[in-house]
Amino acid sequence: MPAFTGTDPARFIADFFTSFNEHLLADDQDAAVVVDRFHTPDIVQVADGHRIDRDKLIAHTRPIRKNRPSSHIDVHEAIADDDRLAARYTLHVRQRGKEFAIEVCFFGRFTPDGRMREAHMLTRTAATDD
């Protein structure tokens, strides 16, 4: 049974990324342990054509931990079928006194226990109101 059965897909994807970031920033636990809690060992993410495997994902957590950004996600729409989830959302980030937003089109697969197995993301910087 898919992890999001009985759960609103928009809530699932927002909670997934929010929880991952919260756990990542909560303490100095080994980043690999946090990544493995939320992703399968064979995770592959392709973001704007760049392939990210488990090792690259772990490396990607270093600047996040160093800069300690705050963020929230506004999910505009999401749909799930079996182990697949598609969503369109905006990631709002505040880091070192600056704010920016990234629009994301997400297509992913998850295990029954809620870990991400695969993701394809197309992103673009959103216009901000200044």
C-alpha cells in the first residue's frame, strides 16, 4: 500500500520535505542517517537535468546545514497514483536575510513506508514582490 493512501497528496509532499529539512537541521546527527530515513539507498533525483544519487544528496546537505535556511512550501496541486506522486509547488526560502522562491514541478515515486525512491524536478526562480 502506498505511503500516501488515505493522505492528501499535497499534504504528503509538503510534510515530506518539511520533515526532511527539520530533521536535517535538528541536530548534528550524521547527514547520511537523515538522508536514509527519508530516501531509499538507490535514490535518484534528477533536478533540471542534473542527476543526484545518494552520495550527492548527502553532500548537498552540507550547505543546508551551514546556512540553516528557513523555508515553507505552498503546494498548488498534487495528484497520486499507486506509488507515484506529481505536484506543483513553490518553495519559499529565507537565508541570511534574503528571501527567494522556487517554483517546482515534481514527479516522484515513494515506498510504502514513505521514503522517496525516485524524483524528477523542473524548477525556476519565481518572481518576488519587492
